[in-house]
Amino acid sequence: MDKKEENIKTKFVEKLRSDNMVAFIFCLPALIPLTVFWIGPMIFAFYLSLTDWDFMSASYNIVGLRNYFSLLQNPSFYRTLRNTLYFTVGSVFPAVIGGLLLAIMLNRKIPGRNVHRTLIFSPWITPMVAMAIVWSWMFNPSRGLVNYLFTLINLPALPWASSSTWAMPVVIIVSVWRTLGWAMVFYLVALEDIPDDIYDAAKIDGVNFWSKLRYITIPLVSPTTLFLSVVLTVQALRAFDQIDIITQGGPAGATRTLLYEYYQTAFQQFNAGKAASIGIFILLIASVFAIIQFWLSKKYVHYQ
């Protein structure tokens, strides 16, 4: 009996190893580009952050963690970090909440529903460079459309991008404008997957709109909310075009984010080691945001 059990165990282990090998072979086409274009460059970036290479010299020195200590001891780094968090939170939350509200409004049978959906989604397929140029004209302090409309309704004209107070809100508005329709499309798909019977039962019970939104809609679309919050957070951390075109990181560094600091350090100051250390910080921040969001998902996300 013991020998028979041992043979069964041996065959099971051999089959398991065979299945694992087959699974590995099927995953290999995806693992190769993942290793070449993501894991490999990430390891090289960490190695580069330990050097003082200037992009041009044939030789360089290993400086250890000096680049990291230099960043942590620089007060301007913390201001850049605050700007990054400000931009990330300010652009992700309005896009997620606004996308859900738009999806709820356009999920009903209203005239021209498809036209409205297309118009709201169109900024996502518009090149960011072209969109940022148009918005920079609209927020021009002296000749912009926004200030012109303000004067028509007797409101004071604002300095917008030329002010350290209003520059970041301008960049956030442009970012939210672009991602709002994209988030709406995902929520529309999620809303269509909710059975109509649930809403019909709530209607019979006399549940009002806000109660249905709180106890039915939001819990059932929570997987989509998790997905959008993670993806939009990563996009916010890597935002560059709108900042470069509208404010160039100014005025006085008010819109300089970590990625823009990385660009200036690498391609203006030619300090590859310090720039790579900034890139590692961006990766760590993105990882922290993702961990927090997945932790919250275990408590609040309801999978159907």
C-alpha cells in the first residue's frame, strides 16, 4: 500500500512538473518582451542611479547611494514631490468621479446619446500636444478665451499659467478634460453589465436615486473604479506633454513634477545617475499607490 501511494505521488509530481513546463512555454512569448523592455531596463536604471555618468563620457564612477542622499537632502525635491502628489490626486479623483457621473447620465435613453458619448470621448484620441497648445491659448492671461468669458460676467481676470497659484489647476484641468471621456467609456460598459432586475426591485421598494447610486451602482462598478484609479494614477505620474507645453514646469517650479525633474536632470543637466535615481523614486511612488489601492479594493471592491 505504501509503495502504491509512493508511485501515485511520484506520477503526480511528474505530471505537475510537466504542466508547469507547458505553462512556462506558453508564457515565454510574453515573458521575453517583458524582460527585455521592462525588467531589464529597470535593473539597468537602478545600476545607473549608483553612478555619476554624464551621458557622454566613456567612463564613470560608482558613487553608491550618493544620488539618493543628494535628492533627500535637497529641499526642492520635496516641493517637486508635493507637486507630483497634488497633480496626481487632483487629476485622478475628478476623472474617476466625473467619468462615473457622465456614464450614469448617458446610460439613459436620451436623444443624441451616441453623439454625446463620441464628443466626450474625442479628447482622449486627440494628441496631447495639440490639445495643450489650444488650452494654453484659452488660458492666456491677456488674450485667452477663459478670461474673456470671465469679463463678460463681471468676474476678475486671472493670471492662470503665469501664476504659481493657478498654474497647477490649469494643468490639472487639461489632464482631466482628456481622461474624462476615457473613464466614462469604461463605466458605461460596467453599468450595462448590471442586471436591470436590481434597479426594478429598488424602484418597487421606493428607493430614491441617491440611495440606488450609493448602495447599488457604486458597489457594483467598484472593480472598474479600482482599474481606473490604478491606470490613471500611473498616467498622472508620467504626465509630461501638458506640463512642458503649458508651463515648462513653472512659474518658479510650481508645476515641476518628478517626471519633469527627471527630464531636466537627464537632458538639460546631463546627470544620468541622478536622473535614474529620480526614476526609481517615481517607480516606488507608483508601487505605493498601487498597493494602497489594491488594499482598499479588498475592503470595498465588490466583484460580481
